[in-house]
Amino acid sequence: MYLSRYICCRDPVMLSFLSLQMQEEDTPKMKYRRSSHWRAKQHYCPKCQRGFTLKSNMNRHVKFECGFEPRYKCPYCCLRSKQTSQIYSHIRKKHPGHKVSVVNVENIE
Ligand SMILES: [Zn+2]
Ligand SMILES: [Zn+2]
């Protein structure tokens, strides 16, 4: 028993077989992780360099989002924002006593 263990541990063929197995286990995972990371964002907006995973998402961004005027407007002054919540907090701060509402610019023009 002692003899067979001694041979097994010192056997160069056995050792190389073990190290080969370890390499095969590690390599595909690392390759997959690296390639999926590389694939994460392939499409970039030519105007603002924002990255997108899908080309369709980038096209939608370029068509409807990028470089567009903010569509929400304060009804009491000329402030505009892309988010209604910003208009709401603006009205509470700058126009106290006024009704808190938002004008959708797209519906007017
Ligand atoms: Zn953009
Ligand atoms: Zn205002």
C-alpha cells in the first residue's frame, strides 16, 4: 500500500495528467467570462458615446432620446426637464403655493 502511493505521487505521467485536467477546467470558464465582458457593449452612440448591448437599443436612443430637448416643462416658467420628478421639486421650491403639475411639450407642439 505504501509502495503504490509512493509511485502514484512521483509518477510524472500521473502528475502531467492532473495538471492538464486542471488547465482544461479553468480555461473555458475564463475565456467565456472574458468574451461575454467584451461583448457587453458593442454599439456606441455617435453623438454622446453612450454604449448599448443591442444595435436596436442604440438606434432607439439616437432616434428618440439623444440630443432631444427635455419634453417636460414647468407651467410657470421656461424650465425644462427630462424627468417629471425634477419639475415637481422645482415647483415646490420656486413656485410655492402654485399647483404642482407638469406640461408635456410633445402634446403642445
Ligand atoms: Zn447619444
Ligand atoms: Zn418654474
